[in-house]
Amino acid sequence: MTKTVAEQYAGIDFSPLQALTEDEVITHSRVRDVTLPSGAVLALITLDNGRDHTRPNTLGPATLTELAATLAGLKERSAAGEIQAVGITGKQYILAAGADLSDVTKVGSKDGARLIAQFGHKVLGSLSDLGIPTFAFVNGLALGGGLEIALNSDYRTVDASAAAIALPEVFLGIIPGWGGAYLLPNLIGIENALEVVVSNPLKQNRMLKPQQAFDYGIFDAIFPAATFLESSLAWADRVLTGATKVERKNVPGRIERTVKWPVAIKVARGMLESKIGIVPRSPYAALELLEKAKSGTSPKDKAEGFAREDEALADLATGDQFAASMYAFELVQKRAKRPVGAPDKELAKKVTKVGIIGAGLMASQFALLFVRKLQVPVLITDLDQVRVDKGVAYIHDEIGKLETKGRLDADAANKLRALVTGTTDKSAYADCDFVIEAVFEEVGVKQAVFGEIEQIVAEDAILATNTSSLSVEEIGAKLARPERLVGFHFFNPVAVMPLIEIVRTPNTTDAALSTAFVVAKGLGKNAVLTADAPGFVVNRLLAKVMGEAARAVYEGTPVADVEQAFAPLGLPMGPFQLIDLVGWKVAAHVQDTMARAFPDRFYANENFHALAELPEVVEKDRGGRVTGFTKTALKVVKDAVGKTPPSADAILTRVQDGLAQEIKLMLDEGVVPEVEDIDLCLILGAGWPFIDGGASPYLDREGASERAFGDTFHHPPIRGIGA
């Protein structure tokens, strides 16, 4: 006999999950009856953990147990005719931020992980089995299980000001496990579902705005914040009376299921393989679930879809990639917000005007970021007025684009434009509190511009260099007051990458450092304090990756084979794709810097500079993956390439062991206090994957740490339950 969702989970003993409730902040299910204009009674559940909006509702075992009891009671009232509908909403600004992921890490076994998935399915699945219509009034943040509450309900409304709507599980190395992977494609179609479940999480965990979610068809109605609940209740009443007919234009029909669905899955799989390789497990697990969701929407199909999610979640939640992802998640959510070594913010100088030395693209990007985020006057200068005017025009154009997109209103846009000025007259720096250079990456050039500016600015003005690998102490060596110079290293693209490496020299004062940290926070960036060492953190380790790739090529390995050999690292792009992105001249400069500093550990080749002079060095496929050198580049490297290519395994082992050795040396040298800071830098500054936890959990797991220095970075190593 075909099982329904309720029947499928009816005989399961969920009592082992109570062991996970000891530290749970319970989100309560408070119920009140609302009499609608038609006279119908709607029982309204409000999810509320008793904390303010900075501590979102989460869905742990005790929360689900209470919600299950609440829904069971409402089902009885429905059968008795006491209520005609059920609604569910959340405390102010928040429906729910999903499952309490700390519970998932405590399950202890694959069976325990499966039990969490099954319990969520049992409880949330009952929302569509109360015998009366159910409405989710999504009044704010709805992530993961929070959105799945809505998907399991019969009807959905959303507050137009809700902070974010998303199924972010793939980003964390798992899958939507409480109905999302089955219900969503059957509601909004396969292409939209692929975007929400797979693509968005892989784009730095992109969230949906309420209007986007409504346009996709996730919600049936959208209302303004001021009248959200009132409007939602009135809308629900009209649905109950039949005055409002709910139309869902994106629900897939027979043709989509038979023709469009398999094609979309095939294209998505190809895109994944091209963009991220085959190492990450969760995107492919999600893809498989979405593929099988096309079977239909009968009770049997739904029960089978939920069962598939149970198994996929149990498998992924006990694996190494999820364990590393949770470690990375903790770094980004907690450590990044409390930077280690940051001085007291009370020591910071108040910044009322920012000066930027230069007016090129990088300087203009800085200016745009500073003026948007700090909303203080920003000055750019250069050697000639033409360059200055071009820089100011670029900034004004970018502000105009934000205005066109509706991200700024006309008044705000005009205010920002008025705050940006440009000149060739350096005396305009006199009243700047914070001055950052964006000039050529050469010590002498930077020393010269700072020497000139120091004569103009106030004695307590902070000077910052954006150098990516040069010695900050050497840059400040000719200053009268080198103690006010700090490294302030952005990553490209400036507006997007969340990391700033703040570099302290032996001379830097706490006041200068404190100002740098406060400014970084004001810019919406995460700052990590590093010592003044070659390449700091990110570029030192990327130089190791790029250097080992170059070494293999010059030994005789084809470029495409090197790219493939690096694939198990799980990086967002191959080493030569990365070099091509940052620029061959920049990469050559960084390699030279690192090889000069550590000639026994970093590889550099003079021929690399000849390649850097070419307009195009590598060829790429449609997905942007490097497939080989251009014909011209092949001629340039021909005489420099050896005839003893290492194996793919040897190439991978060399880069793994090299990274492990370098990280250990950086810790011994005190570049950063702990390995967590290195992993945080790699995640935020280089897009290192969550599934590797940065680098150190992966290197421990692969045995590279043991091979390099006879120990592991973490004790015990960060491994999944299954290990």
C-alpha cells in the first residue's frame, strides 16, 4: 500500500534526538485565534524564541517537538470544526533561520543525522495534513528550514521588507533536507529551483529579496511591512471564501517535466563540472534530488521525495566536507566579527575625510567604496588633471548605475557625487584623517608619494598602503613618523571581496591600528591582523599554489594537465585561470617577491616575465576553464620547458605539502596568531571553499600536515562523523 508522508514517519522513535536539546534555545509555538472578516477562525502560530532580532528563531529538536504538539492540537480543533484555517508567522523581522546546525554536528552517527531529517519532514510535513488550509505569513528572514516551513504550507505571503529568503544548505555542504529539494521545483519549475537551491549558494551564498522570491512564484502574495500581517490575514480570508483565486504560473506542466526538466539538469551538471569541478559533493547531491523531483506531486511522490532527502542529508551531514564547512561557518560568523589582536576601538581617530593617492581604476574603486560606506568627503589625486577627471567621472558613473538600479535615490546619489573631489593639488590632503595609496607596486614609488604627503597632512593623520606583498616597514622607512603607517590590503574586486589584511609593522601604534580596524568595519569588510611578512597571508599561499603550477609546466607538463592535477584541492578556479584573473604581470611580480624572500621554497622563472608581456597567454573553454597556452605563448615557453613532467599525483602532493609547510612556518613566525586566522583569510580573500574549511582541515585530512611537519594543525583533525 502506498505510504503518505504521515504514514512514512509514524512508526519512527525520535526520542534519541532529545539528547541534543540540552543547550537549545527553544523557539516556542504560541497560538492565538483570529476571527477573519468572513467569520472564519484562523489559528495563528507565532514562532518566538524570546530573544530580540539579533538572535533568530532556529529549529532544534525541542522546538520541533513543541511545534509538532501544537500542530497536532490544531488538527484536533480542525476536526471539531473550531477553526477553519491555520497561519504561521514569526517574531518581529524573522520567521526562522532554519535548523540549528550545531545539533547536526552532535548527532554521532549516520542514523542520528537521518533521524533529524525525518523528524523535520514529519513535523513540517504535517502543515499540509491538518484537514484545513494552512498559510505561511513570512514576515522576515526565512532561511533553510524557515523557508521550508512556508513550502510545506498550502499558501504563502511575504513581507516586502524581509531581510532574506534562501535555501543556503549547499553552501554549507549539505542539501535542503526538510522538503525544499522536492517541493520547490514542483512549485516554481526546475530552472528557478536550480537557481535557488544550487546556483545562489555557490555565488557566495546569494540570498533572494522578497520581490525576487515572489516573482519566482515561491510566494502567492507580497505586502508592505507596515500592514503585512493585517493584509495577509485579509488575503487569507479572501482565499478561504473563494473571492481570491490563487494562480501559480510557474508550476511545471507535463511538457516541462518530460522535455525541459532533463535538459535543464544536464545543462546544470555541465556548468557545475566546468565551474567547480567534481570535488564538492553537495551541489551534485542537490542536483540529483531536483532531477528526481520531476516524478510528480502525488502523496506517494511526495513521501518518496522526502525519503530521498533523508538519505542525502544523512550521507552529507556525516561527511568530511560538512565538518569542514561548519568549521568555516564558525570562522566567518564569529571569529571574523571579533578580530584577534584588534586594539580598543576607543583609540581610533575619527575619520571625517579620506584621501586616496592615485586616480586609476583601483583608486577609483576605493573612492567609490569609501564614499558609499563612510559617507564622508573623499579626495583623489594624480599627476595630471586628465587622469583625475577620468577617475571622478568613473565614480560618478558608478553612482549613476546604482541610482538606475534603484539602490540609491536621486538625493542620495547627488549627495555622494558631491562628496567626491579630484585635483592635482596635493595641498588638498591637509585636512584628511586617513590617506591610502593606490600607486604602482614598487617600494621607491610608494616611499616617494608618502614622503610628499607626510609634509602636508596633520601629525595624527593615518597613512595606509594597499601593497599586496611588499614590506610595509620598508615603505615607511623614510617617513618622519613611520608609526602611523599601516598596511590596508584589499582584494579584487574591491566592492565584493570581504577581506582586508591589516598589516602591523614593529613601529605601528595602537591608534593607527585601531583606526584601520574601525575604518574596515565601516566599509563593511572583515579585517584580519597580520605581521609585516612577505605576501602577508593570502598572497603568500596563493604564490605557493601558482608557483607549484608554474614549476610543473616548466618541467614539461601541459597546462591543462596541471589544471586537472590541482582539481582535488577544490579551489574555485585552477591555478592558471587564477593567474589570468589577477594578471600575468602581477603574478610574476608576486612570484619574484616571494622567491627573493624565500628562494628555497618558492618557484620563479624568468620566462614567466616574457609570458606576461603577451596580450593573451592562455586559451579557455566556454566556462572560463584554461585549456592550454595560446600559440604565441607556446613559442615563448618552448625553449624553457623541460622534458621530465611529474605525474598528477606528484604535482598534487607537492602543492599540498608545500602549503602545509608554509602555513606551519607562518604560524611559527607569528604572521598570525592561529591557524584559524589563515583559514579565515583564505576563505574571505581568495574564495577558498567552505568544504575545505579554508586549507588546514583539508591538509590534515589528506595527510599533508603529517608529511610536512609530523603533526596536524587541529587536534583532533576536523573530520566528519563517518570518518
